[in-house]
Amino acid sequence: AQSVTQLGSHVSVSEGALVLLRCNYSSSVPPYLFWYVQYPNQGLQLLLKYTTGATLVKGINGFEAEFKKSETSFHLTKPSAHMSDAAEYFCAVSEDDKIIFGKGTRLHILP
Amino acid sequence: DTAVSQTPKYLVTQMGNDKSIKCEQNLGHDTMYWYKQDSKKFLKIMFSYNNKELIINETVPNRFSPKSPDKAHLNLHINSLELGDSAVYFCASSLRLAGNNEQFFGPGTRLTVL
């Protein structure tokens, strides 16, 4: 079975600083990978996805992620954090007919 | 608006009661899901239907019964509610033919059992 590990349940960065949220997955086949964001009291919104092709994937709100097969990683980055980025972020991998989610990382933005 | 919608948004009820949550999608998707998000924000799939056929049924108490009258709707009925059922329940949908399982989520239903 596939699994997803997100390092750090809470990450704090200063406004304007680099955001780096880490995600590692285990998969025996080429994976489909996702990052979702959940703002307080809202549902999940897709930030970006990797299916095939280019390993650097650009998403909404200035986020991007790089698929690194050799490291089984799919880390999420944003060059400059904004206060509005404060939210819960979920990395996920597709398995058969379902998505396996990581436990989430809460991103805090410090003024 | 094209979206996944859920009703109600909030549901407060007593232990032992029976309640239902409704979900509808107008995205033309053929697969729908129910997830439970606990107080630690952990998301776990409960059920999935493809074209009204149950395809995923995780280890969920049989007090939970999903019903899909058509591929645009997936309802969740819960009998004899318990304190541990308190959580946020999310509905989602996807297009199986797309092959990548990208799922679109509803806004959630916060269930509180007293």
C-alpha cells in the first residue's frame, strides 16, 4: 500500500520568506501526486498535481512542487510567503480509486 | 456555479439519533467519495461510488450507510450516533476516466454529537 509522510505538523515562516513543506511518498508504481490546501473552516482546494511529464509543477497562488523519483519526494515551495498562505496543507498520492493523504502540515506566517 | 455542495454545513445532535448528510456535484463526474476528518485534521476515506456502484468501503461501522440515487448525488446516513462520530465530513468527486484521481471537495459538514 502506498503512503505519504509529511515532515513537520507545524511550520512557521516569516512573511516574505521562503516556504518549504516536505512530503515523501512510498509507491511501487509511478505515482500521481497532489498538494491540497485547506483554509480554516473550508474544504480542500487543489494547489497542484503531478501526473506525468515535467517534474517541476506550478500551481495556484505562486506555489510549485518538484517530483524527485530518486528521493521519493514531492516538496512544496513558494518563494515569498504571504499572510494569506496560513492554512493546512496536505500532500497526497493516488492509489487505485482513492487518494491517500498525509497527516497535514499547518503553515503559520509570522508578521 | 459548478461545484460539490453539501448540506447541512453544521449538524448538532444528541447521541442515539439518526441523521443524514447530502452531497451533490454538477461537474459531470462519475465517482463520489465520503471522507471523515478528525479533530487532528487527519483525512480518511470512508466510501466511494462509481456510477452508483460501491467501489470502496473502508473499515467503517455499519451504522454508516451511503446511498447514491444517481451519479451526481451521494448521501451519508448515520444511525445511532455516538460521541466519536463528531468530525467534519467531506464529500468529493472525480472523473474516473481522467485516470489521475484528482478529486474536488465540498465545503464539509461539521457534525457535533452531544
